[in-house]
Amino acid sequence: MRGRNRVWLVGAAAMVSLLALPVVWGKASKALRIYSIDVEGGQSTLIVSPEGGSLLIDTGWADENGRDANRIMAAAKSAGVTKLDYVLITHFHGDHFGGVPQLAERIPIGTFIDHGTLQEDGRSEDTDEEFVPYEKVRASHKHIVAKPGDSIPVAGLEVRVLTAATAHITSALPGAGQANPYCAAETEAPLDPSENQQSVGVLVTYGQFRFIDLGDLSKKRELALVCPNNLVGTVDLYLITHHGSDPSNPKAIVYALHPRVAILNASEKKGGDASVRRIVLDSPGLEGLWQLHYTARGGAEPNADESMIANPKGQDLGKDIEVTAMENGTFTVTNSRNGVSKTYKK
């Protein structure tokens, strides 16, 4: 009888273990999704947390046919997003905030986040004309003026504001603060009077996974984040700043951030300078460069392998780069054009 009881207990324990497995698998399958949307040399990045919280960073260009708004909507549909909890505008240049009015006609938006008011010396009439309709849309929604150190409460994520309105965090984030040996070789950067230096930059953290987006932050402001000490620490995924334009992305910040993977959101003829591509590719520990477009600025080399470029040379397909990240820091990058993907383990 005792033997039968032991058999029954072992069998019952095995059954309990099997029943528990789907719960464990279900928890492990929860993932952060990031869509780097092709807006032809502008920026738009959709971030969707495992809990369904959503943050859209920038909206691309204004367009009579709503091209960029439609591409954002396609990504939102793929992610199952029917409302954008937050729309963060990094700065007031048309390739970053121009698409807001058209997007607001297509999907409910909860809260706008930006650095406040238009601040640009010698700004163009086009910028002024685009800011007026943006202000009108913003006025009918909740609005947060971002400050360095702020947290954006996206469900399931930690989103920290690093830079805004020419200011930056002054205390190191947990685990950061080490002296940066790459600062000594950097030449002094000139002050950028444009909206670029106003960029709202954020660090998105999900468990052990970290993604940084600094908008079009200019070199002087980038160096302030990491020199003489690196206040940010390292990241897993780096959205190459300012569409890969030189002199943004100096070695001192790229090397200090030590990204495992970088995404270039340039177009074929805008951004993606060869000098920046080389800095990123030479960054210690880089495991992969993915591009929204083939770029020829400053020479065709070094581009990523064609399989890792969403829109190859001479093609405007509107294809995206998509990232799925797990809480343990492992993440997968996929080219929506051809389904090529690669997983990067922590």
C-alpha cells in the first residue's frame, strides 16, 4: 500500500509540474516591443510594454496623403494598440513632429510630452507654420513638459528622461558614474543654436534590457551626459542619434554606452554619414547594425549587410525594423521586409 501511495504521489507531483509549466511559459513570453518605423529620414518609434502600455516617440513628417501617420497606424495595428498613452516629441523639427495633426485624426492620444516651446535661432518659416497646428492639437490633450530625471509612467516599463531643453541629468543612474576614458580625445563641440540641442532624450528599461533614444541631440549635449563621467551606463539597443549625422554620435558617447545593437533611422540621402557608421561599427562589443535604409552619404561603405536593411538601395518600401525584448535582457531584431531576424542573448 505504501508503495502505491509513493507512486500516486510521484504521479501527482509530475502532473502539478506539468500544469504549472504553461504559467511559467506564459510569464516568460511577455515581451517589450519596439517598432522603428520608416518615415524617410525622420523619426518615429513605437514602444509597447508587455502590459500594453504605449509610448510613441516622434511622428515623422507632415504629408498631404498622411504617409507617415498611416505607417505609424500600421505598426500600432500590428502591436494591437488602439490608443497611444503617450506621444513624446523629442524636438520641434518637421521630420519629428510634423505628422502629429494627421496622426491625431486616426487614433486617440492620451498625453503629449515635449520640452515646452519652440526654441530656435534663425528658425525657418516652415518650422513656425508646422508648430502652430501642433500647438492646436496639443492644447486639446494632456501635456507634460519634460525635465531631466522625470519618469514617464508607461505601464510595465521604466522610462527616464535624460535630456530636455538643453539640460541633462546631473546624477549618475544606478550602476553608472564611472570615469569615461574616451572623453580626453574629444575636441570641444560648438553650441548648436537649433532645436536639436533641445531634444528630449529617454532611457527605456525593461528588466535587464535598456534602450536609449536621444532624438537629434547635438554633440555638446551628448558629451555632457558622459564626460568626464558616464552618467547613463551601458545600453543594449542604441537608436543612432540625429539619423546618424556627423558630428552627433562622437566616440565618447557611443563607446561609453557600449551598445550591443544599433539601429540607423536615416534615409538613402539624409543622415547615415559614413564617419558615424564607422564609429558605431567599431564600438567595442557591438554585435549588430540594422538600418531602415541603405545610405550613401560619404560613401557606400560601411553599410550593414543588405539582409539587415529594411529598405535597400534605391527602394522606398516603407518597411520597419522591429525589436522584441525579454525581461532577462535577451532580444530579437527583425527586418520586416524579408523576415530576417537575429536574437541577441544577454
